[in-house]
Amino acid sequence: MMSRQSNHRETFAVIRDDDAAFQEESSTRSQNVLTAMKLLAASALFYSAGTSFAQTWQQPTVTSSNQPFHGEEPSAASVPTNNAYSFTNYRHLDVFTHGRRLNEISKEAPPSYMRDLVEDLKARKKLMEETPPEEVKYWFEYTGPLQKYFYRYSRSRKKADSFEGRDDSGVVSSRFVEQAGGGTEYSKFFNRNPNEIPKDEIPAYTRLLDNCLAMGSTNRPNRSEGSVWAELFGKTEGDSTLPDRCRILFSINTVGAGRGTTILWETRPPLPHSAEPRPWISEQETAATHLERNLQEIDAMCATGLIAARVQVLVCEPIPGVWTDWMDSMLPNCGGKADPMVAGKDAETNQLEDRASPVQVVVTASPKTADVCHNLKSGFMEQRMQDLTLAPPYLTDQNVDFNSFDPSKKTTHPDLVSSDDHDLYVAFKWSTLITIRAVNSFLQASADLAIAAASRDADTPISKEDEEDGVTVVLSSAPSSPFLIPSFVRVSYVSEENNKVAKWRMHGDFFHPAAWEICKDSFDMSWIPNSLSGSGGVTPVCDGVQNCGQWWVYFAEEQMPTSPEIYANEVTAPLVQGGSNYVWMITERQRQEVVKVKVCIHAAGDDKSKKDQCGDYPQAVIPLGDLESFLMNFTPNTALGKKHGSNRFPGYSRAEERKRDREKVKERKQLKDQEDIEKALFEYTIYPAALFHKDATIKAARARDFALTGAKRDPDAIGPQMIKSAYYDVTITKPREATSAWCQAIARNGFCTLYADYFRSFVDERCMEACGMLKNWSKIQKVTDEL
């Protein structure tokens, strides 16, 4: 077993030899930036062709969930076959040997994990019933504890000002969620004592692991006593082999991490076991607090017993060993060694340890390219992160035979932990909060897309209705089937420490995060039939159910960050079209398909006709019913109130329309003498999470309403004519009734996915619309006047 210092030096040598590959890859991707930024054509195709959007992908091959896997997969890549939605259910037969199926779940006797939600609904109804009508307030439908937010810390007074409120957004943030674990409900669910779980509910608690194994690597690790993975999984008891876990590789981009103007690694790490209380540190004081929180979240994942994590920390230059030891000590449940440091004294860093550490520090630049690596506009680290995660064979061999290479085999240096087999890869920047909720939701969404493709035969023709309604997208093994990967959007809260953006603070007692890289024009909506997966891995739940599936947000534009990240995106485009470069995930099966495309493009060289046959990169989607789980907190919370660059702003595909709207406002003098409001509307992008959810819902409901009315639609009518959103298409003069608000809170907090076994059993129809599983929304009731 090598020491961490030995691994550190060898890793540096491997990455240093790869500078030429970065230059070549960056050159190739930067040529496609203009094309990527002009996804308006893709958006137009999406609406005009419906099921035929993004038809540049190759033919996926799907492994049936009803057949056991026998361990053999094709070893060669060849056009036009691939496994874009392939999966393997290792535990499918075992999960149900002692449990019940979804159709045995009862609304009258819900599972034990639903008890708190049932009590919450009773409390909501009681509040509405017992309160006199004149005292009913609009905020009655929002519940939750008051939260305190500290700001403007005074060093002289050693005290911070604070204000109270409720963050009803459903987004997990480091600001309002103090304990690691993805939120109180998620932490309680995944850390429940196994002995207390009823046997018939076990599939609900193992859903994350089942989805991960189904979408992960077919090569399972050696878990016998003394093996590396046995140390990372936990201690063995006797000679028994440890149960399998979801192996996740976390790659952290640390470029830009610092304390003020000082690089983070030139400061000292926080003291994890100091006796005195830790001083309050503002969000912008140091990157150490954000890195610490992410490590705590990763350790909380390992503590569930479902996940085995490795962390690859990407840096530009070698860092002091005290930081490596500190990061290792932050992950005791992942195999790290708790090593409290005494104030003013360093732990021994030169001692060799015969153990596997969950942390590996990778120096990604050579002395010649270190300055480029530190440059936030260069896209250097973003490209390195993609290369280490994907490990395409042309990084080590320029003469790759596309017809014979095996995408499951990684040829990068074996000392890199990324060269080992993993089930899920999570790549993110140090400023983005990662949680088990995001991991669970990504795996579930990936399983949903996989079962949608597996549920339809490639030879089955698309119905005329689905082909013409403009919103239905059918996934199958057909060559025209698009390759979709769930993706993320960063959101930020308003920073009270920055006077420039103080005016953006929400009024009232609600705190709300907002996106700045997307807007209303950045996405469209699509309905994907059969995109609901059950327990035990990728299993169908839509068999025999009419109009079964869910609504998805489809990104028709690239995300547009502000400077300097927008320039990095132009050099190194995001892996998924419409996705983020600063937080993304990919399963092992998805990784292999992306590698096939990249190798094909690499082998094609300058031959455009050959490149056209390689297929396109995957498209970004988000399930509407679990939207907030894919909104990731930008923890410094300094993003709002910053201007985008010229022609580099969200909604660029409709720039002319926005320009005309602004001119109309000036002509009508609607904002006369209110320049600040005009600038806020047209020059800044602040897109609250709640507005994102509302816009997506209304877009989906209106698109379906247009499809149902067709030629019978009244051209003079305003608003929906046949169906509507029961929650948003109302005139708000008082709070919505308790059940509707309850369901919306369930969707915002990610419970449609966390408690998927219940909500996908179809025994309780109350929250199907809020969970994005109702194709035709709510029927409009015609009211006739009676004389």
C-alpha cells in the first residue's frame, strides 16, 4: 500500500505528461462554442417535431430488467450500437423475497415513513379550519420552523446581526440547513435503524443502492477482509464479506478557493476538534467552510451504509500535507482516520500508513501550466475534471481503434483512483453544495429514463397523437431516440454583506434562492411516457396504467454563468448540453456512452461526415416533480446582482424579443423615473426557484392544453381552455386549501422521490399533479349561469 505522499508525486507525474491532450481537446471543444450557444434551432425542432428532437443519438441497447445479468457485455464499440440506457438489476429478485409490491401499498394504512407527512396534513387542515376567515393569512400554506440568518459580523463587538424567516423553497442550503445529510427528512430516512424498518418497506430504503447498482459498473469490487474496498466500506466481522455499496467518486475542482486574496492552501485548515466554540465565519470569509461542509455531506453519505465514497481533490500545485490529513480526518465513515490537530502543532505528515485513504490530491498542472490552471477563465480545470472522470483512451493512446476498444476499460494511470471502477461520478466545484438528496434524485431520474427506453420496442411506431402534440418524447432503442442525462442548476441566496445586491433581498419573512444562469426562455417542457421506475433497480411501474410517465424540463439553451466562468465554458463546454460545468453527475453506463462519442469524434479527425455519424453529446433534463433536488446551492451566495456579458446571458435565443419588450416599456413610459426597476427587469438575471417551478408547470400545462384543444381552440380566448394547473391557475385572494399546499410542499422538498414507493403506487391520487405524474393536469370545470 502506498502512502499518500507517494501517490501524490506519481499522480503529478502522470497528469503533467497530459498537457498536450488538454490543448488538443480544448481546441476541439472551443470550435463548437458558437454552435452550442445557438441552441435555438434545437428548441425550434423540439416544439415542431415533438418526439424527433435531438435525433442525433445512436441506437441504444437495453438490458431487460426481467432477465438476470450473466456478467458478459460487448467488449467493442461499433456504430450504431451503444447502451445509452442499459442497466443491470443485481438485487431485483432478492428485494421482493420478503416484501410487498407497490400495488399492495394502501392509502388508508400508509408506510411508516409517511407518518410525519400525514400529521403535517392534519395540522394544516386544523389551522385552516380553526382560524377565523378574517385572520387567515396568505402565508398559512407555508409551514416550517423560523430560521435565523446571520449577516454583517462585527469583529469589534464579536457579534453578528441576524433576521428570522422561513425558507420555503425546498432547496438544501448550507445557510439554513445546519446539519449534514441532505436535510432533516433525508437524514432521518437514510439513517434509520435497520432493525426498526418493517420488512415490507425495505425496498423503499434500498432504492438508492438498487438504482446505483443497476446503472453502475458490472465489475463489483473485492470486499473480502484486507482489500482496499473493505477498508473503505467499513470493518469486517469475522470472515464474512461486506454487503455491496454504491461506489461514488467525488471530484472537487478547487481552483479559486482561498481566504480573501490568499490561496486556501497557504492558510491553515479549521480545527475540527477544538474545545472552544468555533467563531462565526461569514459566507465569503474563506473557502475552507464550504469545503468542510461538502466533506461532512460526503461523510454523512458513507454513514448510511449504502455508499462508499472516494474523493479526488484537484489542485494546480502541490499542497501542504496538513490539508490532506485534515480532509482525510473529515471522512471517518468513508475510511478516513480521525486525527485531531492540536492548536499550533501539526500532525506528523511524513509517517507512512498502510491503509487506504478515501482522499487523493491530484496535481493537474505542470510548473509551465500552473498559471493557466489558476486562471478561472482558462477552462483548464474543467477539462481536467472531465478527462479524469471519463478517462477516454486517446489520453494515453492517440491511435485508438474505435471498432475494437472497450469503453469500460480505463487506460489512465492506475495510481489515479479515478482509474478504478465506480458506479457514479460526481464532479463539482468547491463552492457548490453536494448532498445525498442530489445523489438519490439523480440516480432515480436516470433509472426513470432507462425504464422509459426499456418499456418500448424500437419497432413500435409512435402514435399520431404523440407525434403531433409537440411535447411527448418517446424513448426507445430506436436510432432517433435522444440521449438524456439529468443535470443541475446552481442557485444563490442574496448576500447581505454585499451592498450592491442588498436591494435584491426578498420582501417579507421568506428567504428564497434564485438561479442566475438560466431564465424562463432557457427551457421547454416534455412528457416522457413510462418514465417511472419502481423498487429493486430499474423496474416498470407503468404496466397497464394509461398515460403513465412524468413531465421533464428540457434545456433548450446552454446555461450562462457570469464572468469569469462564462469564458471557461467557451473553452471547455459542459459535458451535457444545457447542463452545468460546475456540478454534474454521470453513472458508469452513461460514462461509457459519452466516451464512445468522444472517441468516435477523435478518430474522425477533421472529417465532418464521419463526425456526423458519431452522434451528439447528451441533452440535459430535470424531472418537474423533483425540480428543487436539482437546484444546487452556490454556498458563497455572491452570484446574484452581477451583470452578464454582452451576448452571453440567459435567454440569448430570444434576445430580439427582449429588446422589443424593453422598447415598448419605454414608449409606454410604464417605468418612467424608475430606472432601477427597468435595469432589474432587463439587465440582471435573478430567477427564483419558486418562479422556475411555476413557469415550468405553466409551460407544461399550456402545451398540453394546446394539444388537446387543437383546431377547436377559441382564438380569442385568454388562458387555458380545457386543462389547467390546479395549484397555479387560481386567483390568489386567500391561501390555497390545505391538501394542495401540502402536495406542493412535498414536491418542493423532494419527497416525491424520497418516498417514491408510495407516490408511485397510484393508490393516492392527491399529489400526482404536484409530483409531475399527471399528463393531462386538472380538467377545467365549466360554470354556467342559471337564471
